[in-house]
Amino acid sequence: MITATVSDTKNRLSELLFQVQAGESLIITDLETPVARVERICATSDNPHILPAKKEWNAAAILRHPITAASEDSPSIVETVSEERDSGW
């Protein structure tokens, strides 16, 4: 089993994924607390957790949607992220 911090994982992602593909498990830690486990997927067709998309992704259709602005009383993204972090999420 391999253990790496979040920043170490970002810096060495290709190398770590190569080890995962070879059969190792990767535990990602944040401030010494395990937060994620990355494991090799052997057969995607037999895995119930990997489902095909229900329909094709259509970038042109998504880009046709109008861009809407947040209302003035909406919290900023910074406030939202701060609230999430404070709540432990």
C-alpha cells in the first residue's frame, strides 16, 4: 500500500497511478488523515460502479444555455467554500 499527501499526489500523479495499475493501493492523506483510497479497476464491464453515460454528452447543446448571474444576495464562491470547510465537508 502506498501513502501520499494531497500535494505529493498532485506532484507525482502519473508515477502513483502507474503503481496503482501494477496492483498497489494508494491512500491519499490530508494533514495525516486518510481521505481517499485509489485502487486498480480490473474489468470495467463487470463493475456495477462504472456505468455508461445514459446519453452522449453534447457540448454544443450545453453551450447554447444562457449564462445567468447570481443574484446580489447570493453568497460568493469564497463564502460558500469557507462554509463547506468550516462544516467539515
